[in-house]
Amino acid sequence: MTLLETLDPVAATGAFAFAWLLIAIPAAIAALLLIAGKVTNGFGHFIATLAPFASFVLAVVYFADLLGADPSERAVELTLFTWISSGAWTLTAGLLIDPLSILFVLLITFVGGLIHIYSIGYMAHDPNRRRFFAYLNLFIAAMLILVLADSYLVLFIGWEGVGLASYLLISFWQERPSAATAGKKAFVVNRIGDLGLLMAIFSMLMLFGTTNFQAVDAGAELIPGHWATLIGFFLLLAACGKSAQVPLQSWLLDAMEGPTPVSALIHAATMVTAGVYLVVRSNALYAQTPTAQIAVALVGTVTLLAGAWIGCAKDDIKKVLAGSTMSQIGYMILAAGIGPAGYAFAIFHLLTHGFFKATMFLGAGSVMHGMNDDTDMRRFGALRKAMPITFVTFAVGYLAIIGFPFFSGFYSKDHIIEAAWANQPVLGVLALIGAGVTAFYMTRLMFMTFLGQARWKDGVHPHESPLSMGVPLIILAVGSFIGGMALNGWIGGWLADAVGAEAPEHASWLPHITVLGIITLLVVAAGVALGWYLFGRQEIPTTAPAGSILTKIGRHDLYADTVNEAIFMRPGVALANGVATLDDVAIDGAVNASGRLPGALGGRVKLLENGYVRTYGLTMVCGAVLVGLSLALSRLV
């Protein structure tokens, strides 16, 4: 069942005719702050913070409208303008507001708005605060284009806009060489994923003559199977780049060089979820290719384990959370790879993750604020009393991510594990193991940061963050607690038509207790117990011990950079040098030779023009003799 079969988009009327304002508001504020310059230094951060909330209010209006509509009329298409008209091609730019896109809009604008509020306090003393808020608004606008696009071509504009904004934000403190390098790394790695999306778009234009979601969904069943598989792999490559999935995950941990609000914005509710959105939106194509579908599930499974491995080994609090993000996005990609049985659960976990991971990233920023920007958990400890709001809100995020009963992750991640178990048992077992490892490394983080004995450096005086940072933490923590309950009995039916799935039988805010669910809780409890035993009962050294070989591999990010250098960078440099040499010797040599040949011939011919009459006369006689001999020979023959 595809989007076209159930949600035939209707033309935008009434309030929906102004849906472009969702994007225009943050985009206009970003332009104002960048163009007006220092004139807006005093108030720029305030109007930039109002922008995502203005879009959020408009999104709530649209959500309420869709909620009250008949399920068959919950897709509204707004054509903005004709973009490309050439020969038989007429490609328009437009927006699609449906149950899937509106959920993303609500998440992006609400969580993004809270991150803006938090940033007012966090960036209060930064001399470039106005520019930072302009980039935040630019990021929000680009992400909204991405999720509201009515075609892959328009989606690509948002996709590239997010890439640009993330580069600007990750390298915001570009005076630090590490930040400048991290921004470039994120930009380059994401370009590899972008190549996949471009190839998918080119393939669609060839096969369908358009990239409109409705048209592609309608024609997906008609294309040859090998083309569906190829496009599925192209889209997977794109998802790997944006969502930091193996093998394009190396940029994510370095992205922690950006200001902490950037980490919360990129790694919780926006950029890294774009790959999940792309796969789920392309459900009609993946329905035609089990090969590409299982590849998506395998990539998600490998990544959820790889991210958990890294999270176990890191001492930098932000990098632990970055590894955790890799892992949790892996769960979403796994769910999306399962197909109709997992699409809604992928989005469910994406939404709950947006709340609890934003809570923890901003909580980490609050810890850094009170610890003189230190990120090493081995120099933390006992912060629960010095930073009570940060501790309580972070603890809520912790309980949510490990899947503690009635917290949001308990609902969303358990659904993914059960769906994986039912459809791909081996992947279900691996996802279950990942849940136990998640409980271990997050318990490790809690004990090393907030519990145990103080290991602070001399001169450090931990203190709670200002309310501008604390209030967003509290709101996000509330969402991390109640989000799962609120969505559990509703989201499956809401998304069923939009993602080509059936509404789930169990629709209640109460958890659906199963044997596998009980086993999952026991595995999680074992992970918590191991974390307590190793980091709660024992003294934590301020200098990291050598650790096992597994720990060393995790500390080096699974040697992703080494592998990329060995497999891609050095061979790529050698290939480029070889091509350059070929160009110099063969191509340039041939061109240069063709230029030198006439000169050489001219140099020889000019010797005949010596100015002596006798030479010219001799030449004429010789020529006449040759002509005569030729005529005589021709008669004899």
C-alpha cells in the first residue's frame, strides 16, 4: 500500500496556502541577521528564537487540521512555482503536508526552539552570538525544506542546505584548528552521501520523468527490479552520510567540536534523522526490492552496535553521547529496513529520541558550563548536589534511553526489538544485545559524572546553569518521560497510510507486555548492574587505564579514520596523481606536440627560401626533370 493509494494529495487551500511561511520565517530572520550585521547584535538572538516558535504555532494549526480530517484527506500539496521547464520536462517546486512531514515539522520547530532558548544563556558571552543564531535559523529553514518537500529534487535543496548549515555550525569556532577540521570533515563525508541521492534523482528522472513523491510511488511497481534495487542502494548511501551510519559515520564524533547546542540540534532532532526520513518516505520503492531493504536493516544493526561500542570506551561526555546517537539512529534505520512492520516504530523512536537525546546533550552543555568547559568525565563526579536541575533532567533522559518502564524509550525501542525479532530473528538478537550495552555505557556515564566521589580539578567550582538553560532542560525532560505514553497508542494508526503500513493491533498508552519485553528488561537490568559494579562500587581513576584491546579500538572510533585513509584517501590521492601525470604526459603532451609540429616543419621549409636566384633556378630544373620522368614512365607503363 503506497502513499498514492491511500493519501491522494489535495491542493492546498485556506490556511495551507500559507504553508511556505513555515520555511520563510526562519529563513528571513537568518538573512536579516547576516545582512544587517552588527546593528542586530543587541536583539538578534531574541528574534531568532521567536522564529522557530512562530513556525511551531503554524505547524500546530496544520496538525490540528489534519487530525480532524478524514484519513484519506490527510495529505495536502502546495505547488509554489514551476522550477524547470524544458522539452517534455516540467518540474515544479512544492510542499507536501501529510502525517509524516507534519510530525517532523513539530519536532524540528519545538525542540529547535527550546535549543534556541538554551543558546541565549550558553552563548551569552560569545562575541559572534548573532552570527551563531543566524546559522541556527538557517539550519531550521533548511531542515524544514527537507521534510516538507513534495519531491526528491526539492528535498535535495533542503538536504544540501542542512549540510551547509551544519558545516557553518560545527566549525563555528573556526579559530580552533580542531573545529575547522571537524567542519570540513563533516562537509566532505556528507558529500559522498549526497552523491548517492543525486544518482537516485537522476535515475528517477530517467525512469519516471519526475521526482515527485506521488508520481514515483505510483510508478514504483512498474520499474524493473534491478532499477528499484539500485535506487534503494543510492538512497541508503545518502542516508548513511546524513545519519552517520557505517561506513560514513566518521564525521559524527568530530562534530562535537561545535558549541553544545549545535550537538543537540544536529544529533537529536534534525540532521541525523534525515536519513531515516528519506528511507521511510521512499517506502514504495523499497517495497519492490527486498535486497535493498535487508541492506538497510543490516547497516542499522551494524551501526547500533558500533555506536554502543564507542560509547563504552569514551571519557569525553559529548563523545559518549555522539556514539549513543549513532547507535540510536541505527535502531531507527534497522526498523526502517524491516519494512511496513517497522516504519512507524522508526519514526516513533525518532520522536522520543529527539526529546531524550536533546535533554542529555543540553545537560552535557550545562555540566561543561559549571566545569569550566571540561568534558572529561574522569574529572567530574558528585555533581548531583552542585547541579540538581541538570542531574534530575539528565537522569530522566538516561532512564528514557535505557528503556526504563514508562519512560519514552521503553515504548519506542522495545517495539523495534520486537519487530526485528519477528521479521529477522538474528537482527532482533543483536538489537537486544545493543539494548544491554546501551544500559551499561549510560550507567557508566551517570556514575562518572553525577555520582561517586568528586574528582574536580583545582580551581573548579561546579554550579547550576542559569534558568535560560534550565527551563529548556525541564521541558525536554518532561517530553522524555511522557512522550512514549502519549504516542504509543496513536502514532501507528496516524502514520499507517502515509508510510504504507497497517495500523497496529495494540493501540494504548499502556505497554504491551510480552515475553520478549520481559527479556529485554532483564538484559537492560544486567547492563545497569555491570555499570554499577565497575563504576559505582569501584574508585574511578582520573587517568584512563590502558584498557583492553576492545577499549582501545573504541577509543580510536573503531579506527574509522585509519580505514578511510587506507582504503579511500591514499588510493584516491594515488589515483589523482596518476591521472595528473597522464594528463601532463599523454594529453598535454599530444596537444603540445601538435602545436610544435607546424613550427618544426616551418623551420625546415624556410631553409629553402635562401634568396639565391641560382638555387630557385636549380629547383625549377629539377622539378621539370621530375615531371618529365613521370610522364615518360607513365607512357611506358
